[in-house]
Amino acid sequence: EKMNSTMSEEPDALSVVNQLRDLAADPLNRRAIVQDQGCLPGLILFLDHPNPPVVHSALLALRYLAECRANREKMKSELGMMLSLQNVIQKTTTPGETKLLASEVYDILQSSNMSDMDNVNEMNYRRRKAQFFLGSTNKRAKTVVLHIDGLDDTSRRNLCEEALLKIKGVISFTFQMAVQRCVVRIRSDLKAEALATAIASTKVMKAQQVVKSESGEEMLVPFQDAPVEVEQNTDLPEYLPEDESPTKEQDKAVSRVGSHPEGAASWLSTAANFLSRSFYW
């Protein structure tokens, strides 16, 4: 009897956490989600979920939320947050991409109240520690900034997301819709061209790489047109992650919740109800 109820809740957990992840992708929702009574504790509990895609999606949501500086202190002090992130990083069964994402979120929160110098030292220390947990086989990650022609609405963003999630070696991504950019963290052995190939496969968008010249000017560099063989990601159904946004802090304190205030707000309460039902009874 009990087994059945747990099994029937499985898809619910995934759809709830995916919905929270999608809400958190909009900078206008980030403050509200962290202020909500049920969402943060729920996301922390999801970090301990037996289903790997649920854990990964919860980390993506937390990664988005941590992008808003005003959220970091509250997130860091939330009961169980830092401990659960450490557990994900140290668990031997956690997939590599998920470990990297968890250590990224941990780094951001851990350094939220430090001076810049402490910050750099702490980040380096954490990174070495994460490398230790990840093992020497786990090569370092690198960041690629893409300018995506045609990235101009949510449905295009979703197409882009789906294409990137299929690539093995993608750790995380953050969209900056206002400037048609996507910041992607990938394993260092993945060629950036693979990202361009995936985005071109949507047929409605095309990616160029944003690089800095020696003088610090940003330039757009087109990728070679020859398609690259893309290794499909088989062990992580559904999605992937985020990186610290290199653009100026885009999060302003906002009074409304997202671009569809009523939709987002009612979704938050649905999510909170679901979380309290599943975890506290």
C-alpha cells in the first residue's frame, strides 16, 4: 500500500521540481520563490531524492535562485542547505555533471558574505576540494558564452534548453534573454562547436561565440559550418544546469512575480502544497 503511493508520486516530484526550475529561470521570480515558506525547504528535500533527474533539476532551480545576490544569505542559512549540497557532492552514486553543479551552487552560497579576496581564496580551496571528491578523471569545466540569433521568446529558450540538455558534457547554462545570450558551462573535453551544432539543429536559431579581445572588447566569432558529431547524453534524462552570470547583476528587487504574476504565484502555492503533502505527513 505504502509502496504504491510512493511510486505514484514519482512523476509528481519531477514535474513539481521542473516547474520550480522553470519559474526560477525568470529573474523576476527569484526573490518571491526564496521568500515563499515552502519552496526552499522543498528544494532542499529534493536534493535527497532517489531519482537523479529530480536532484539535478532541484540543483538547477537553486542555481538560478542563487544568481540573485539578495537571495544568497537566506539560502545559505536555510536548514540543511549546505549539508545537503555536500552530500550530493560526496555521494559516490551522483553523476559527474550533477556533482559539478552542486559544487558550483555550494561555492556561490559559501562565499556570499566574504570580501573579494577571501572569496577568491575560498573558491579556489572549494574547487580543489571538489576536484578531490570528483576524482582526477573529472576534467575541469570551462565556460562558453554564446550569442544566439533568434533567441527572442520563451518557446525559443525552451527549444534551446532541450537541444543543450541532449549533449553529453554540458554541466549548466544560464540564459540572458535581453541580450540573446546563453552562458554554458561544459566539461573541458567537449568542443564548443558541439553547442553550435545543437542550436543549429533547432532550425530557427544560430549561435556565435562571444570572446574578449586582448583590449577587453567583446567580439562575436562565427563557428565553422561543418557539423560536429554530438555525443548524446543518455544517463541524465530531461535536463541540465547554470553558471554564475558574467553580466551585471540583472536582479532588481521587484514587486511583481514574473511576467505572469497570477500564474507564477498560484504555481508557487501549488508547489508548496505538494511539498508539504509529500514531506511532512
